[in-house]
Amino acid sequence: MIALDLPLPLMWTLRWALFLGPLVAALLLGWWRRHDKRMLIGALFAFLYGLGLIFVTHMLAMRLGWWRYGDDVLMLQGLPADIWVGDALLFGPVLFLAFPHTAPMWLVLPIVVGLHGTVFSSLAPLVVAGQGWVGGVLLVFAVTHLPALYLARWTARDVHLPRRAALLAIGHGCLAFAVIPSLILHATGGTWGLSGIGPWRMAVGALLCLPLMVLGLSAVQMFAIHGQGTAIPLDPTRRLVGAGVFAYLTNPMQACTAATWVVMGAVLGNAWVASAAIMAWVFVIGMVRWHHRHDLLRRFPDGWPEYRAHVGEWRPRWRPWFVRASVLAYDPACPKQARFVRWLVPRGTVSLEVLATPGVPFGYHEPGEDRVFVGLAARGKVLGHVHFGWALVGAAMLLVALPLQSLRRSRLLRWEGAAA
């Protein structure tokens, strides 16, 4: 470990260099790569992901005593804002745009070993290292910097859509439910004060947020599966999505975010955090509707007006709306399948044709789709044809079933490849 004894003015110079250096580098590299649109989009996504995850992981690190930052200038919840933004720029746009074809591990590993592994504990009072700081640094790089660089790489190459969508959802969650409330609390003189909140209020808040999180995450999943794109207009879907929760609500992600802010404000006892829901409303009135008029209407001139005429923006329908009926095929000789169908039919499904086909696996198919959902995923899709309450249950099932099926399929392909 290298022991440094830098004078305080030089420490301040280092602090500002950690912000201004990455900022200038990102601007220059962005200009240099300006002709590659997908590369620039990937760099932006990496920055936004890093901005959210750096904040959350550093809050965790300071709470656990791994390190803390000195001084009180430009601080947000104990984190220097300039170092925070500079970090997100460096381990996102800068490294990716400078070395777009280098594996992220080879970009990050030398920095971990060469910089953090040698001088991190000698940067007081800029950073004061505590017990366990090595593990903290490794955690930050593993869940923040490496995924940010992979997100940029996959976006630029337009590959691994489910992984990209998952990372974007995680990044949005950290920005929306950690960074923005922290900014509001800082501006209004409030604090998180979680230790002073009663357990019952925390439990009720968590129970209310659970279906909201299912709603938002399911929307991201439907965009990836049925739309073949992400929820962000810079990396849009290729198809109009009206499946799953979108059969009930046009803007499930904005509704999820706004309602979660209201719940968080109630739990924290802070009306300013709850009022952040107004931002979501303004965002829908301005940006989202503008996007609908100038993008969705242009790309889907036949499907979008019909869909929008039947599905609202904020208040979910109780019963779903679909353009065409889907098909559920089941084997009547299978007791498990027959029992589920007997439970399902009396509940009055919408736009679902149930076919008894001996010998077939339990499968769900939507018109115009190549994919057939089987097993637990098929049950989750079918529940979306009942009503909004069961649709949320089915959406939660899909959030678990589809990733597990994908992992199982990938493992099977690797085994088949190794056997060949």
C-alpha cells in the first residue's frame, strides 16, 4: 500500500480533477464518436445506470463504515456530488467510448488493482477508509462499474436485450427511488430517518409498493419480450405492445413511479417526497404524450389510435382489452392442467380461446407472436386475461418464470455444445 501525504490544496485539486477530467473526456470522446448513434446511446445508458448505482452503493458503504468522505462542500447524503458524477462519467461514457472493443473486465481490473488497491486508504481527508473497505470497493465495481460498461457495450451492439432491459430497470429504480427522494429531502431540510419510522408503517408501505414494483417491472419485461426493445425512446420497441399489463394501462411505468413516490412520502412523513408524483404527471403530459404523437403514431398508424382509444393513461381498466384473442392449449388427460382450466373458465376470461388438445404441453400463444409460453409462464400469461388483480399475480409469476426458463435453456445449450 502506497502512503501519500498530500497537502490539502492538492487534495482539493484532485477532487475537482475527478469531476472535470471525466467531463471533458466524455465531451471530446462523444464528439469523436458522434457518427455512431448506438454507441452514444450506450454511453448515455451507462452514465445513467452508474449515476443511480454509485449513489446507492456508496450510501451502503458509508452506512457500513467501509469509508466516508471529508468536508461538507457539494455533499448529498455524505457523498460529494462532483466525485459522484465524475465517477459515473469515467466508468461509463469515458472508458466505453475510449475502448469500445475492450472487454469491461480488462478496463476495470487495472483500476481496481492499480489505483484503489494502492492509494485508496491514503486519500484522507478526501476519502477516509474504514474497516472492510477492500470488500466495499470490490462490491461497487461488481454491481456498478462492470454492469455499466456491459450495458453500453450490449446497447451499441444491440444484443442481450433482456439483460439490457433488466439493467435499465435497476438503474431507473435507483435514480427514481433513491436519488430523487434524497435530492428532495436535501433541498427541503428533511432526512430519511428510517430508524424513527414504526415497523407497522414500514410494513404497510412495503406491502403497498410490492404490486407497484410488479407493475413497473412487468412493463419493462413486456417491452423486451413483445416489443423487442426497451422502455426508453432512444432504444425503442420494434412492435406496438398491448400485452400483459399494457392491456390495462398505457403508462404502467409512470403510474408505478408516481404511486411509489406517494407511498414513500407517506411512510417518511414528508409531503415534498409525495409531491414528486406531480413530476411524473408533468412528464406524461409533456414528454410522453409528445412521444406518442410523434413516434408511436408515426410508426404504428393503425394500431396505436385503436389501442389508445380503449386503454387509459393513469387509471387501469378492471378487465383487459386485446385486439385479437390468444389461445390456451391444454391436455384434458393431465389432472394438473385440467384442474387449472376448471378454475379459470368460470372467472370469465377476455379474448382467450381455450382448446382441449390431448397430448400437448400446457401452452399459451398470442396472435402474431412466434413464441409459445409453457408451464408457469403460460399460467402467468393466462391470468392477464381475467382482471387487473389476477393480472398483477400473473405478472409476478412471469418475472420469476421467464428468467428461470431462459437460464435453464442457456444451460441446456451449453451442455449440448459441450457434448457435441
